[in-house]
Amino acid sequence: MVKYVVRRTAMVLPLLLLVSAASFLLLYLVPGDPATLLAPPDATTEFVEELRLHLGLDDPLHEQYLRYLWGLIRGDLGRSYLTNRSVVEELAPRFLATIELALASLLLSIPIGLVIGIGAAMKRGSLLDAFLMLSSVVGLSMPAFWLGLVLMLVFSLSLGWLPSSGRGDWRNLVLPAMTLSTWSIAIIGRMTRASMLEVLRRDYIRTARAKGLVEWLVLYRHALRNALLPILTVIGLRFGYMLSGAVITETVFAWPGMGRFIVQAIQSRDYPNIRGALMLLAASFLVVNLLVDVLCAAADPRIRSQQ
Amino acid sequence: MTTPRSLVFSLMLVLSMIVSACGSGATSVPPTVAATQAPADVPTQPAATEVEGGAAVTEPATQAPAPTEAPTVSGPAQTELIVALGTEISTLDFQRTSGEGLMVGRHLSNHLVFPDENGEIQPDLAERWEIGDDGMTYTFFLRQGVTFHDGTPWNAEALRWNLERALGPDSPPSLAKTWMGAIDYSSVRVIDEYTVELKTFEPFGGFLYSISNIGGGLMMSPASVDQWGDDVGTHPVGTGPYRLLEWIRGERLVLERNPDYWGEPPAFEKITFLPIPEATTRVLMLETGEVDVAVRIPTVEVERLSANPEINIIGVTVIRPYSIMLNTSQPPFDDVRVRQAANYAVDKQAIVDSLFLGQAEILNSPLPPGVPGYSPVGEYPYDLKLAKQLLAEAGYENGADIVIDCPQGRLVLDTEVCSAVGAMLTNAGLRTQTRIFGDYAQFLDSRTADTAAYNGTFFGWATGSLDPDGAFFPTLYSQNVGKRWNFSQYANPTADEQIMRGHSSLDWEDRAEAYLELQKFLWEDAPWLYLYSAKGFTGVRAGIEGVFVRPDEQILLYSARQTAP
């Protein structure tokens, strides 16, 4: 098990290197000049040239990349073009805000999603099943933009229970977490149902029932544990996705997270910020992936022995 | 097996982030408009007096008496003003920030001189100034007894230091460098503790507006830069009516009243700025009362919100002359008749009525109303027959194919206006292909990268400095052909002559005459397809007055107060 974890961890580094190169190259290929955007509206062309020189944008690409890589190795992501602050300093609070929202959303969606999925699987073919699965399709299709505004209208404007936007105490967290959870609940619910149905057909479930085990023990000890792998994978992917920032939810609720940060950085071609954010996202995605793999290995001895 | 999966995911992530951000520039907040009527009862500052003999001298500002009694308000008095902005402030280094950052900056510090609500230059940190006979030498007599928030005294040395930071030989490119770029730094001379003399490179009529532009010339405490270095943008120290209390990036920025302010103390103890990028959310927060002021209210919401007794909507025409800048460097718009035909071919009234619900004015001059020197000089009524006739006279009996470029999500209703204009031009025989740029960076790049690729550009150039020079010089002066903002590639000796006359003269009468001639000429020569200037809207909760929004979209809140119930 330890060996497995170590090996999987070691693979992260070359991947990050690849991501750094890919993001660097892509930014180079994307049209749009940071100097043009940074320069004030009335700036002369000479001014823009001077700025480009100042930012080192005229240097050969490989020089720029090596300079960036050298900084990366020393843990220095550079300074934002726009704010002149170190990228690490810029990123940290955004990432924390995003983690806060993602965790809240997961806390909301995992139990609800599991209950829906198990319930639907148990009552397969019933009216309840049809209702739950229909709701999950609605949940999957609901645009975050629309849902967020509706929640705001109801809970902030009409009822006045919750603040409509911004970050503060737990009350600010409720509406964006609900918005972000709808999709997760639906997808976790559907995956749980499918996976449970798959397992419930198995012989060992029949055996368990035949030996007179109470139904909830059959479900918990035999069915759910075996159905867990695909559910874990989906939750992991979803979490990784949420860590990259939910741009629309964050914009509607003025949540100062990664999504808004990246969009803003890309629009102003703030290269150091874009690169820093992409590295952080790739790293967190890889880490989440790693965690899921390790969890799967812990849940299923077969995975460990295969390696 | 898991490794390739992770790799693919990571790369997809990188790709999708970039692609999606490029594709949907519409998420950017349109830098629209906003303006309000000047509240009638805001204390006016002493006016400048004219002195003959080539030199204008301003009387020392007589200090407006501080209010001796607090406004009588029954019930709990509101001490904090909460404002929903459209963007996040990137930095409060006054010499580097832009947009709403400068607006916040104006509450934290002062300029040498600053225009009042009628757009006339008034003393600020300079008590008065003299202009030498050469029209290039300025002597500023500084206000005495002013200190920065950190206790650093405001004096000639502080001014010299600010100029050095902006313009000195080692200064990096900055916003301040642009706005104060007219100053020859090597000529700056400290005469005594409160007197500084400096020269401009050339006589420049818009000089005082340029340095008083909200986008430049805000004074910084020299000690604060020594202390914070590169991080001074997070720790701004000025001379203004407010000082920074708390700033959590992306969440809120709180200012508190500066008890030692040299001028009139503001009524509100605190101002909190919240970055709310989504306009619908701003509107909602205004309705719930979570914010007192919300910028850039969408036009479609105006009617509904106006009916709400809790909310006042203030709208004033903003100084952006929205136009299609016609590329005069190549056919068909190298021919003035085709340019005029395009002007006749578009039904401006229909656009104003259907897209702006009447909340816009059809342009009748290349200058938008609100800029000094503006004068209505003509009109291009919708006349399809005349348009076709002019096209035929120019040899385009069979019409022509043209390309019009349009930024998306950057200006109010930009793509909607572009498709409407495109359809009307096509109808007249100028078969229009509209290229939409979702990404503003790409839009700007392609203006200068290949000027032959487009025949027109939809744009509304904002006159940054509130001076007519800022309207014409960047956009229509021949030396700016091929550079940013002269998207018409316009080079005309007659226009040049008047632009430079207005640019160089220090006598307002003379300048006004030049700009009148210029407006008439440009209207006939039609380098632009003149469309409209739109209104911008700011929402303010009932019970708050004195919010002043300049016609350049900047909002000043230091005179805001609660109305007596």
C-alpha cells in the first residue's frame, strides 16, 4: 500500500512539468497582448512598446520559459502584471474561498445524493424511482446562472433570510453552495443508483438475504461498500472540478474564488496569474485524483494487488 | 492506467480554461456609463478668476466653513455607505491603477487641481498657479498645513518626489506617465517649501485637465512607498477625505473618514466598496437594501426600478460618442460620399428606440454632449434613397462588400447595435459582414495588426480627461494613424490643423473656436458613422443624496449624506 502511494505520488511531478510547458505554450499562442491591455487607454504606441520590454515579453520564448521554470523550482510564481503583487499572495485567499465553497457543496451533495440514489435503487421501477430520476435530470439541466438568481430572489429579496451575495459567515455560503450542489446531487444520485442496481443483482447479495440478514445491513455492509468505487470516482472528479472554481456561480454570487480570478486574469492577459492559477489547479486536480485512487485502493484490495 | 487519465484531465483543464475565457469575453463587465445630476446643494468651491496678460491666476481658495452642527436626523443615523462596484480593484497604487481603482483613489487622495461639477478646474492640493508667457511654464503654489494619512507633510518635495516616481529616468511605464507625460521632468524645480515650477514640452491647452484627470496625478505619500515598496498598491496613503481601513481582495474594501482632512469633512464615517461583477446581482442588492449605491444599472431594469419608492435611479448622458469608425485608408470608405451614404443609411432613431428604450441621444456632433466645447453641428436623417444615390455617384452602383468589427460585452449592447447597423447598411447596398470579438485583447490587437482587414470598427471612445483634446487627438489626428484609437486611419490636413490649434492653445476662446470649426468639418467629412450617446444609470437608495457621478463614469461619494427624513 505504501509503495503504491509513493509510486503514484512520484508520477505527479513530471505531469506538473508537462502542464507548466503546455500552459506556457498555449498562452504564447493565444492572440492578445498583455501590454496593450495593461496600458491606459490614451497610451501611445511607444508606451506600449516600452511596457512590453519592461515585462520581458520581447525575450525569446525559451528564455521566458526557463526563467519561469527557475522561479517555479524556487517556489516563486512571479508577480502579477496587474497588481504587482506576488502571485502566491494573490492565489492563496482565492483558493481558500474556493475550497470553502467546494467543501460546503460536497457536504450538502454527498449525503443527499447517496440517499436519493439508494432510495431509487431500492424502489426500482416505482413511482418514487421515476420521480427521483426525473428530478435529477432537471437538476442536471438547470443552468447555474438562472438557479442562482432564482434562489437569490426567493431567499434574499422576498424572504430576506439570507444575504444575496459576497463572502462572510455561513449565511453567505448557503445560496452559492446550494447552486453548486444541484448538479453534484443529481450526478451522485444517478451514479449511486446505477452502481447499486449493478451490485444488488449479485449472488452474494442474494446469499446475504437468504441467510436472513436484516435489509439495512445487506445494503450497508454488502451492497454499498461494493458499489462505492464508481461513486467515489465521480465525487472526486466533481470535487476537482469545483476546485477549479465555478465561474458562473462565483460571478452571480460575487464569491471571490478561483473561477472569477482566472477569467479576470485571462481577460487582462495577466500571464503570471494565469500560469500560477493553472499550475495550482492542475496540482490540486492531480492530488484529488491521487486521493481518490488511494481511497479506491483502500476500499478494494484487488486494486492494490493488481499493481 | 490512471496516469494517462490524469494527464488528459489536466491538459483538458488547461485547454478548456483558455478556450472558454477567449470565447466568452462577454463575462467581462462592460465599462459602461453612469452619470448623475449634480446635487444642487453641494457646497461649491471657489471659482478661478481670469487675469489678463497671458497668465491665468487663481485666487487662493477660501476654505469653505466646516459645518458647525451635525445634520439633524431622527432615528438611528446611518454612518456607513455601501457601494456595489462592477469590477475588482486590482491595485491602489495611484500611479498604476485604472477604472474603478482611480475612483476609489480619489477618495483617498487629491490632485494638484481638480475639475468641479461643472467641469471647471479648481484648486485642490495647489492653492493657486501661474502660467508663464511662453504658455509652457507652470508655477504651482501648494496648499499649506496638509499632511498625508501617515503624517508625512505635503510640500514641494513631496510633489517633486511624485513627479519623479511617475516621470523620472528610472520610472517604469505607468498610467501616471501617460497622464503627466506632457511634463518635462528635467524642468521640475523646487523654488521654496510650497512652490514648484515645471515646464511642459509644448504649449498644451488640455494640460490642467490632463493632470487632474481622475486617471493620473493623485498624490502619494513618499514615506509610504519607502515603507511598502512594491506592495504600496495594497497600502495606499494619500491626503484625501478617507483613509484605508480594511481591504480583503475580491470581498470588500473599506475606507474610514480621515479625521485630519484639510477640506470639508465627509458625512459618512465609512464607505465600503463591494465588487459585484454581475449586474443583476447588483440590482438585487440595491433592492434588498444590502447596498446603498450600485453602479451600471442595466437599461432594461431602469423602468422597473424607477417605480420603486426606495430607489432613485440617476441617469445622465455619458461622454462616449458611439460610432462606427470608418476605415478611410481604403475603399470604399476612402470616398467621403460613401462615408456620408453610410451615415444616411442607418436609422439611428430605430436603434435608440428599440435597443435603448429611448435612453440615448442621437449624435449631432463628433463630440458628445457634456464635453466642453460641444456644439450641435448637424444631422444625418435616415434617407435610404439619398444613401443609394451617393453610393452611385461614388461609383458603387452595385454596392460594396465591407467588414465591420465589433467588441462583445465591452460596450453597452455592442453586438446588438452592430447587427442592427450591419443589416441597415446591407439594405443600402453596403453588404456588411460583422466580425464579433468576444475577447477584448484580440479586438485591440487586430486594430493595429492588419488595418486592411476591416472597413469599420464599432466603438465609443471615452474622453478621459474631460477636455475636447482628449476626444480628437487620439482618435483622429494623422500621426496616430496605425496606432491605437485612430481606428479610422484618418489623416486630413484640415482636421489636423484644428486639432493642433486646439491642442496647443492656452486660450479657451481660441480653443473653443478651433473645436467648433473641427466639429463642423468632421461632421461633413464623416470619418465616423455617427450613432448615439447613451445614458448610464446609477442606483441610489432613497434617503441618500449628494452622490455625484461624472460624465466619464466616475462616482464621487465624499459629498454624499443622509437626507433629513
